[in-house]
Amino acid sequence: MATDSPSKPGATAGSAPQQLPVRTNSSSDTPQRENGAAFDIVRTYRELLNSDRDLTMGVAAIESLIELLRVTSSSTAMELVEIVKKEKAKLIASVPNPLPLLAGADLFEQYLLRSLRGPTATATGSGTDRVLSFEETRQHLLDNKDLFAQRAKADRDSIAIWGSRYVSDGRVVLTAGGSRTVTKILLRAAADPSKHFKVIYIVDGHNKRSDVAVSQLREAGLEVETISPHKVAYVLGNQKQINLVLVGTEVVMQNGGIISGMGTAQLAHLTKTVKGGIKRFYVAAETHKICRKTPIAYPMVNRVGVNQKDISKFDNIGVDLGPEAAGMVAEPDEVDYTDPELIDGIITEQGVKMTSQIWEMVDNYI
């Protein structure tokens, strides 16, 4: 999606499309840093994620792949693409929930392929534009590495502008999950002197991000009440002033459904079925979270690549799998799938989209 890519100036009219260089013998050597140490994309990803709490998993994956370009000595586009694919697979295989990383890595790979196949970037010399060479295209990506993170953060500000319009004066917003994007929306709405609203936050004691979000909202002067997940149906049925249920997500699937923190699907179902006023269920998500995967029917998340405890088969009778279970999502980080039919809209930096429009966005931007 264009909003999370570095700037891509247009090509000069009449210039011939750049062709992929002829493939040479691909090296199987592990990419090396300048100091001779082997490049470890998994370690690079984790370091990036730990260094900036505002960085999403998808953007951290993109920046890791750009760092890979810095240490790759390939001389042709085909070699470079093969190395990127190999390291991307290694990165995705390193986590029990690969979907957020897959969304970002796919976005970067598609951008890289477009850059290498055609005149997507130009350089100016002697007063005229010219098509960048293969090496210049790679350098262009390296020089603009930070733009991915900068634009991703700017996207949250744009989403806040769109999303704050759905927060109504005198009403109550119900939310959960500790989403940084949702927090931005609520803070933006709180800064509007014409709006006076309250927030009910669902907290379960495990998600520290929810505690941080509640503190930020209260510091901004908002009245925030916290409830446990057990009270959701009761509150939805009895608090008549709730008209908006707002959540973030880890991934938006190609069909408009979402993969988000465990309990999101339950919240969406209750929003639509509990009687007591008209309530809308909206999702806030940057477009770089759109994943090129299509769930079949109503999936268990395990079927789309998430490795977490599957209780549907009763494989673990009498055995409680703790967070130490090797290669599995820890229980506080487990996710579920919310069907697009339960979602009224997805608030993105490009505006509010119907779930049916996600297919079109994938075609246009990924």
C-alpha cells in the first residue's frame, strides 16, 4: 500500500522500462555485516521492535528487510529477490503468530518487485530525470528506510482524524485491547471542545497495554470506567448511552475480517445481538496491516497460520499449556477471528472503508 512506502517519484515520460538484470549464480552465503558478523534478521526484527514501543510488528518486519538490503552483496535483481524471500520466510517462521509480520513483509516485497521491474523511482541529473539503476534503486530504499516508520506513525494521526468523527457528544465509547491507534482516536476526540463523552474500557488484568491506554485517557481528562470481560453483555444491555464499540487489530484479512486479541470476536457478536440501543462496531487499522490471506468459511486461527492452543480437538485433556509452551502463542497474546459481517467499518488513514472494500485495496496497494 502506497501510504507505507517511501516516496516514489514518477518516471520520465517516454523513458524505457527498466528490465531485471540477467540472473547470475546466486550465492548461498549468509548475508554479512560490515564487521564480518552474520546478519540475523530475527534478532534485527526483535531489536527494532524493542527499541520503539510505537513500532508495529509489520513495520518492524519491513525495516528488518531493508537492513537486509544494506548487508546484501547481490549484483542482480533476481539474486536480491531470492535473498529477500529466503530471509522473509526465516523471519515469519520465527514467531507463533506470523500474520502481522507477513502483512508487512508482503508489502515490502511487492514494493521491491515493482521498484526493480519498472521506473518507480527517478534521479535528477543535469536538469533532467532519469530511471534509477538497480543499485540506485536499492540505495533509494536504504536512504528512505526511516520513512516506513515515520509514515506508519503519521498514519495513526490520520486515522485519529477520521475516527474522532465517529465519537459522539454526550455518548459512551466501549473499547478494549490497548490499541495505540484507538487511543489516538479517543485523545483526538477529547481535544474537541464540542464533544463531551465517556469511555468504558474492558480490562482483564493480563494486557498491560490496556492499563497504559486507560492512564493516558484519564490524564487527558476523560472519564474512564473499567470493567472485566464478564460484564460486557450486562453493560451493553444496560448502558443506553453506548453507541460506538471501537477496537484495534493485529491484522485485517483480505476478506475484511480481522485477527485480533482473544475476545474481540465475542465483543463483536455481543455488540450485534444484545438488545439496548443501536451500537456500531468499528475497527481502527493502518493499511499496512492488511494481509493477503483469505480465510475459508469461519476459520480457527490455526488454519491461517497462528500457532496457539486449539481446544477444538481435545488434544490436551488434563494438560494445561502455560506461556512456556514452545513455539506457541502465550495465552495473554492469543487471538481470534472476527467475521466481516460483524464489522460496520474499518477506519484507515485513507478513510473509513466497508469490509467489502478491502479486496479492492489489496488490488490497488499491495
